[in-house]
Amino acid sequence: MIRVLLAEDQAMVRGALAALLALEGDIEVVAEVSRGDEVIATALTAQPDVVLLDIEMPGQSGLDVLTELRAKLPDTRSLILTTFGRPGYLRRAMENGAAGFLLKDAPSRDLAVAIRRANAGERVVDPGLAADALSEGPSPLTDREQEVLSLARTTSTIAEIAERLYLSEGTVRNYLSTAIHKLGAQNRLEATRIAEQKGWL
């Protein structure tokens, strides 16, 4: 049996996935979590072969969980299952150790096949999304520029961003200005929107 952990914050979607996988004779859902920050502890207890991870979850994103999961359970394979088919997300997922990247609007029969392939050591990625990620290239933003731009989504003033990151206001302005320029945007709002669409935030 292939032991699977489901990490999905929407209860109805999680239940549907569990019901779907219960129909497979060789796959068993051994644990379910609704938060990203519950994945590692649950995985250490349940010892799944494959972890199905959503990207946007409370507590910790699926992309951030991947790195820790690879370090603590190197034999466990991880599959990202998401609504967001953004090239930047795919690139980050694969760089962080994901065995595959699936979209929630894919045919349901693809899920069990992907789990089996991942468990067998294969990589599973939608070909169209892979082509998009390759043509898009990596994010032009540095880690610090991403951090500042990410905070600019929810923090209204330069002073607040500076305080959160222990930087001077001038330094924050410089990071924002560079990020805006790199993304060909007119302002930080547009830069944030572009970076989000590409999966770079």
C-alpha cells in the first residue's frame, strides 16, 4: 500500500480527495491536516510514502513545507496539488524538492497515477506548465526584494516595512524601486500584482 498524507486547508476538498483515493486498492490515506505548520509533525508520526500538499495554507505554505520535509523525511515524496498554475510556483516547488506539481482542475484519474509515479521515484509535471516555467525563466528578484515586495502587499507604509525588516526607510525604498524596475511596473502595486501572477511571491 502507498501511504498518503493529505495537506489541504479546505475541508470539503480534503474530504473529496480522501474519498477519491479510498477507491484505489493500492493507496491508503493515513493522515490529513488543514494547516501547513502541522505537516511535519504529522508526517513524522504517520510516516507516509507520499505527501499531497496545497500551496496556500494557514500556518505555512506548501512551498515552505517542502524544504523541511525533504530534510526530515528524505524518503517521503511530495506532490503539490494546487489551483494556481503559476510558473514561478512550479519552479520553486521543484527546486525545493517536490516530486510533482498537479493542478486541481486536472482529471481526477490523474491523481492516483501521479501518486504511484511519485512513489516509484518519477517526476510528475503537467507538460504545458513545465514549458511555461522554462520560457518564463527564474525570478529576477533577490530574496530581499521578494521579502520587501511581499510585505508591501499587506503593509501600507515604507516605515512599517522598514520596522518589520529592521532596515532603514531609504533601504526599503531602494529595494522597492529596484523590484519595480526589474518587473517593468509603474508602481509597487503593479509590481506586486505581476510578481504574484508569475508565482514569484
